[in-house]
Amino acid sequence: MPRKIKYLIDTENVGSSWTELLPILGRNDELLLFYTPNSPGIPYKDLLAIMERPAQMELIPCHTGKNGLDFQLSSYLGFLLRSSAKAQYVILSRDTGYDPLVQFWNDRGADVVRCTAKEIAAARAAAETEKAKGRAKEEPKAPSLDERMEKLVPEAFRTPAYIRDMVSIVREYYPSGLQEVNKALLSRFGYDGGNDLYRALKPSFRDICSAAPQGN
């Protein structure tokens, strides 16, 4: 189960940009919105997304004053760490003044970071891209048409030139009927070879015709 993330949001500093977190917010994550009368308003376009997650948001009014919100947010972080030390805490702000606070708690084993909403979204997107690349690498590569045919036909006919000829014959004559395919194989590979190839390839005629042409 993913670890809970608590976002402590300095709304005086980041305004409503924190709404960029809403699409990537985990089910157990929380948004703690520290605000004062100086905090910017929220655009109407974001209200619907906000209203869909009321249980994950807490509005925390702060007193105004020089760096007042910063001090109150920092104090509240200490309170939260004492009650829920295993969670991850993200201070959402561009204000580097929080960095000594972050380092203080990191030195004591707490998982606290400071970043912006855009940085979080970019990091999540990069992580998803890496996961997708990992899944693509893990997926076994489908065998090529030539590789599949090599397993079907007698060993004497497993050369690239023979394989190309077989594919060409099947694709050219299969639309005209099985008998035409058989005749063409007999003509190219002789009576015994043609019959052996016809029996071996017959179940795959449709797949051979539908497969994308391959380069030489």
C-alpha cells in the first residue's frame, strides 16, 4: 500500500497552483491548505475538481504578520510529525526559506521535502514513463514470421531464401485456393518437398497472408 503523503501548502506563495496535484492525488493523501486574507483566490475552473475531494482537504486559517504563515505551517509540521511520523510530508512552496526546516527534520529521519506542484507533476510523469519503459522491456518480443515458419517446416528448408519463397507463394496463390498453393509449392520444391511443406504450412496460410511484409 502506498505511503500517505501530506501536502502542507503555502497558499500565499503558490496561489492556486496546488490544484495541479488533484489529478495525481493518491486515495489516502491529504491537502493541508494554510491561508490568510493575503492568499489569492481560486479560479472557478478548479472548483469542480476541488469539490470532488472534500474529505482529503483541510483548510487551516493563519494569522497575518511578517512570515506569519511560514511560522505557523512550520509549527504545524512538527505537530504532525509527532502524531504520524511514518507519512511523507511535502511543503508546497517556492520559498527556499523552508529548506533549513526540511534539513532539520531530514537529519532526524523524517521524510520531508519542499517543492512546487509543477515539480511534483513532472516527477510523477517521469516515473510513469520509466515504468512504461520497464514494462515494455519485460514484454517478450513476438517471434517474426520467418522465425515461426522455421519451426514449422522440415530442417532442409529452413534457409532465408526458401522461407522467402514459401511466403511469396502462399501470399500469391492462397487467395485462389489451396490447390493453387499446393501446385506452386510442388513446382518450386519438388513433389516430396512440396507436399511436406504444404502439410506443414497449411494451418498457417491465413496468418502468413495477414502478416506484415518483412524486409530482406
